[in-house]
Amino acid sequence: MISFNKHTLSNGLRVLVHEDNTTPLAAVNVLYDVGSRDENPERTGFAHLFEHLMFGGSQNISDYDGPVQLAGGENNAFTSNDITNYYLTLPSSNIETAFWLESDRMMQLAFSEHTLEVQRNVVIEEFKQRYLNQPYGDIWLLLRPLAYKVHPYLWDTIGKNISHIEHASLEDVKNFFFTHYCPNRAVLSVAGNVKADAVFSLAEKWFGSIDRKSPYKRNLPPEPEQKEKRTLEVKKKVPADAIYMAYHCPSRNDKEFYSVDLLTDILSGGKSSRLYNALVKEKKLFSEINAFTTAEFDKSMVVVMGKVLDGVKLTDAERAISEELDKIKNLKAEEREVQKVKNKVLANLEFSEIDLVNRALNLAYYELTGDANEANRQQERYLSVTAADIQQQAQQIFREENCSVLYYYSET
């Protein structure tokens, strides 16, 4: 249970505070309601670029990391298709340093051609190292545009290709910042050895004068229902052949998400799962196999991916996967099996709440999606799922016409 207090500033910034006097630390989390789905299709990769630019100095503070380190803190950030999140931990006695830093870069970055060039080169190098020069690194660059044809989930957070970042202008960057980085498109959450009233006062002091921006109207094209199976074959210098099967499924915000999540756990939640038992242990077709949902804010994907052993044809591997998926479609999972994956999920939820940073993030995340109290309802959401719910989702999702398959062949 994450207890919290909430206050909204006049400029729209939502502030949530979780008090925990058992720690000397505080976690400060700033979540922005912007991800790669909000990008111009001809200017992709900007949400991720800003994850880097936000550490390049702001209007009044040339160096972000230095003050954090002097205050005994650590910081990081991540970008997804839906959100961009910045967080830091530091001794609670130094918490005002975090407010000073975060408010200044929310107000305005120190835009310059030099800073843009430095961070652009960092992102381009990351694109090359992680996506182009690493075995299987380009999976999402291939799979997303195969599964999606209209919705902006068709590109990965790194962007469609390097050229979009290479050609990003300072004006492009400014426009993106002043559209998305503002108090009324952000959630500030603080967890740790703090008092709610003191945090609200600090929020007013440091963020209250930042102007709200005009409401951003998100008008994303819905992905049409997929009517036929799609396939793509590639050959790359990788250690083994691999297969990736993507199925459209409900979003993270749909009530069906919890059934879908448990469905993928039954399929591949550890070495006692169905896919591992049948296809790794018994039939010895795969060296590894996994299934998961991408859990995005709009209609998402269930992805089944695996690397096959030498001599195994990908067509045979695909057939074996489909047979296992048919089993869970045609026969309800046993209550024992359902309870086992529920127990694992509940344990993971409880374990995650031990971490102060996770508590701050969870409050911000669920506040953004509609209600911070949802952070405390996740257990009951999972517990309410039945075997019939899981079977229904399997039947709805695992249809051949709903599937996009990437056959990833090794050149060696």
C-alpha cells in the first residue's frame, strides 16, 4: 500500500507525496506525458533525444549532474512510446536541490547548436551501437512497422532511422520542447523522508511560476484491425536463427490487460512455463523462448520470440509455437496454473514497492493514466482474473490473421 497526498498547482502540475520516515533518502520523479507516439512521422526519435538534451544544461544551470553529485544524489531517465520519465534520489535534507534543478529545466533548456550537436552525436552513436551493430539489435525497427501500419507505434523510441536525428534543427527541437515540456503535461512525485506540506510548499516555490502551455490535443490514428497474416524475412550476421511473432492485443489501460499479462506468464513465466517446457525441454527446438505484452497506452502487442537450435527450421518452430497457443485457446488453464502465475505477479508487485524510486514512479504513472490510487489496486486487478478470462483473451489474440511474423535468419 502506497499512502500519498496530492496537490495540483494553478499551472496544472500535479504533485504527489509519499511519506516514509524509515529512510534518510528521498526520490523525486518527474514524468512527462510525451513519448515517441507524439512525434511527427518525419521527425522521429525526438522524445528519446530529449532524454539526453535535458541533461545538457538549462536556462540558469549549465550543469545538471554536478549539483546532483554534490548533494549526494544519483539520477537517470527513460523514454518509452508513451512517456518520458526523469528521476533522482538524494538525502532528503538536500531535496530542494532536486526542485531547483527540475524546475529550471522544465522552464527552459539552454538551447544552443553546440548542445544539440553533442547530444545528437550521442544518440546517433547509440543508434549504431545498440540497434545496427548488435546482434538482433534491429528487431523493433523491423517488427513494429510490420505489425503497425498507421499508428505511431510503428516506429521505435530511437526513431525510424538515423537521418531524422541527423537532420534535426534547433527550431525543431525548440518546437518539441515548448509543446510537450510544461507543468500541465507533467506529474511530480516525491517519496521518502519528507512531509507533504513541505513538499507542496517547495513545489509552489520552484514550479509555481512556470507558465502552463496550451492543451496538447493528441489525435493519433487508430490502428485498423489486421485482417491477414504478415511476414518478413531477413538475413543477418547473428549466432542463430530466430522467430518473432507479434499479435495485436488490448492496451495497458484496458481492463483486459491483466488477463493478457497472466496469459503471457503462463506461456513463458520461467522454466516451468508452457513454452519452455514443451519447446526447450521436451522437443528441444529452442535455446530460449519468451512471451510478453508490450503494455502500451494504446492497443499493444503480445510478442512470442525465440532462438532456435542448430538444424531447426523456422517453419517447424513456428508450427510448434502455434500448437502451444492453440492448446491454451482450446482448453482453460487449470486453477493451479493460474494461481501460480498470480502468486508470482503479486510477489513481484510487493517486492517492487520496497524500492523508493519505484514507489515514486508508480504514483506518477498511475496519476498520469487517470488515478494514482490504481497503484494500490493492482493486486486486486490480478486476483480478479479467472481462467475463463485468460482463455477468452487467448482466443481473441492468437488468430493467424492477427499475427505478424519476422523470420530472422543467420548468415553463418
